[in-house]
Amino acid sequence: MTREFENLYRAAREYCDIIEAVENDGQGWLRQVARILPQLHAAVSAILEQDESRGDPLEANLEVRFSLFSKLYQLLGEKDAYWMEYDLCHEECRSGSLADDLTDIYCELKRGLRMLEEENADPDAVQLNWREGYKIHWGRHLLDAERHLYELSSRGSL
């Protein structure tokens, strides 16, 4: 494993640990998420600068995603929804969802962590999967989550 991949692995592990402990952590979990997302972003950016080979991310487990999304959505309450650039000016038209962002990031990273736990783990395949998944899917969720958490923090709402 390269140093860049080890950094991404550590950030992914910490992010997933925070999400998995969400029920046991009261209100502090959202601050932890706001702290780890920029680290995760920096780590995946370092991986993007490496090999440009193409690959396809693995298929999602929709039941796991929906279960986690539902839990996070309920915990976030009014902190979940945020404005997207194309939304109308009505409060009920906010289409961004922090729960959706955090769920998609978690599911992508957790799949790679599970792959690394297998006996014949292939770190190169995990790196490829994370990199390509970031480019076509969870990277947008990461940016949107960081932006929304910044807004919550700047208003003292974290």
C-alpha cells in the first residue's frame, strides 16, 4: 500500500466508525463528521493524482443504504435538508439531503473496507473502486455534505 492509500484507508475507517457509532454518541457525531470530511477529501484527492486507469464502482446494496439513510434522516431532523442551486424559493422545495450524502459516502467506503478484510484482499482493486466511485458518484455527495456542514457550523447549528 502506498502512503496515500494508507491515509485514505485511515480516513475511510474513521468516517465509517463515526457513522456506525451515531446512536451511541448523542449530538457530537455531527461535529466529528464535519471534522473528518475534509480529511477524507484531501486523502482521496491525493489518490486521484495517481494512476489514471479506469474501472467501474461496485453495485450498491439498496437495502443497507435505505436503512442507514432512514436512521440518519431521523437523527438529523431539520438539519437534513439544504438548498441546491436549482431549487425553488419555497422551504419545502429544498432537495439536498445530508442523510443521503452521508449514507452514500459511507456505503462506498464501507464496501472497500470490507473488501480489505477478506483473506485475499486486493488493495489496488479497492483503491480503483474508491477513486472511480468518487469521480462518478460519492465525490459530489462529499462536496455537498461539506458545504452544508459549513453552513450549519457558521450559523452555530452543528
